[in-house]
Amino acid sequence: MRPMPTWLLFLVPTLIWASTWHVILYQLGSVPVLNSVGWRFGLAAVLMALLAWQQGARLRLPLRVHGWLIAAGVIQYGGNYWGVYEAERYIPSGLVAVLFALMVFGNALGAWWAFGQKSPRAFLIAALGGVAGVVMVFWPEIASTGARPHAAWGLAIGLLAVVAACVGNMLTLHLTRQGLPLIPVLAWAMGYGALFLIGMAGVTGIGWAFDWHAPYVLSWLYLTVFGTVIAFVLYFKLAQREGPARAALMGVVIPVIALGVSALLEGWQPTPLALAGMALCVGSVVMAQRVGASKS
């Protein structure tokens, strides 16, 4: 089978994760966050295992790497996603989007520290322009953050979630660079992340709830199959091929596409500043892609 083109590895997860911003709305309210995220990654782990079996990849991995797999699962699929939901309780979702646009720098730093990969200065400058564009898009929300109680706490949680995502990326890439197959690595890590979330739900007294109504079930399936299994496999394939910094450029352009979905489905109306920010985001990502980043 011919390898998927690099541009498609970038485009497909970007479009999927942009759509999940809207789909997640159907997960909120009826079921606690710990449960929803735990069920999502629990099913994703099972589907990843089935995918590994279908492709003939061995799901059994050496015992010595399971500590790394537990760390990757708890940090990336537990702490990261739990942190995002918690942060949005205290700060606007737009500010969370800006924080995750900064992942491009976190991944660049992590790749340099863990693998000795240096991103070109021109790439980082272009990425900074993209982050500035995200700030422009969400400026009204960001400007209102100070009026929210506990905003500083929400900002701290959001930053920790970004750090968790970057660390989780490096852990996964570290394992695959040892020759371990990607899909079994993701299956184990997501399984451990799900166990962590489900365990936390029990320890904190939240319990284990599920909503069997169609909107919740269908959104759960979409977030699992598309937003987790397909998107993460393609994202990490891109990170393996082009480097984690360049893969993280998705975080710059995802908010732009997500707001386009919001305009169609939720009635969001862009301001001139938002339109200018969107143009800056797209232009910066195009420029960064042309410059390129160090490859894995």
C-alpha cells in the first residue's frame, strides 16, 4: 500500500478535530466529564487493538515498555483531556484554543530536548504569526477573561493540559522510535488512560454514568472512531514523518475551521478582527509548511 501523502496526513486530522469542537457539545451536561472521556478512550483502545490485529501487528509489547505506556496514557489521554474540560469551566474556550495553538512551540522544544531536532527560526516565526492570528480571532473572549472568578486557576489548568499533550507526544514518539509499532502503542496507552479516568471517577465518588440517548451515543461514537482512532493514527504518522513541531501546526488552523463549522451550525458571526485573524492563521501555516521543520 502506498504511503498517504503528507498533506493528507495533515488535512484529515485537522478537519476531524475541528469538527469535534461542535460534536463535544452533545457530550456535555448529562454525563460527568471523567466518564465521557473515559468511555471515549476505552472504546478507542479496543478499536485500536482490533485495527492492530487486522493489520497483523503484534499487540503484545515487551513488559519493560509498559511503564512508558502507562505514563503516556495517563498524561496524554487522561490528564490532557481532563484538563481541557476542567479549564473550560473557568476560562473561555477561545483562550483554551490559544493555549493549544502554543503546542507548536512545546513540541518544538520537546523534539529538541528529546531527539535533538531543531526547528528553523523562520518556521518558529511563522508559527508565532499563526498564534497571533488565533489571539485575534478569539480576542473578545480573551478580553473578558479577567471578569471571570478563578480565571487564573483555569489558565493554570489549561497550561498544564498543553504541557501534558506535549509530553504525551514525546513519550509516544520515543516508544515508536524504539521500533515499537504505532497502533499497538496507541492501543495500550489509550487503554491505560481510560483505566486512569474510570478509576478517578470511582475514587472521587462521581461513579460511572452513561447516556443511552441517540445524541450522546452518536457523538461518543464519532469522537471515538474519527476524533480518536483515525485522527491520532494519522497525527502520529505525520509527527513521525515530518517532526512533532510541524504536526502541531494543526493546533493553529483547527480553531479557524471550527469557527467555520460554528458559523454554519451555531450562528456564529465573525467580526472584521476575527476574519483578519483567520487570514493570518492560514497564511502563517502555509508559510510554516513551506519553511518546514526538522524531520523525525
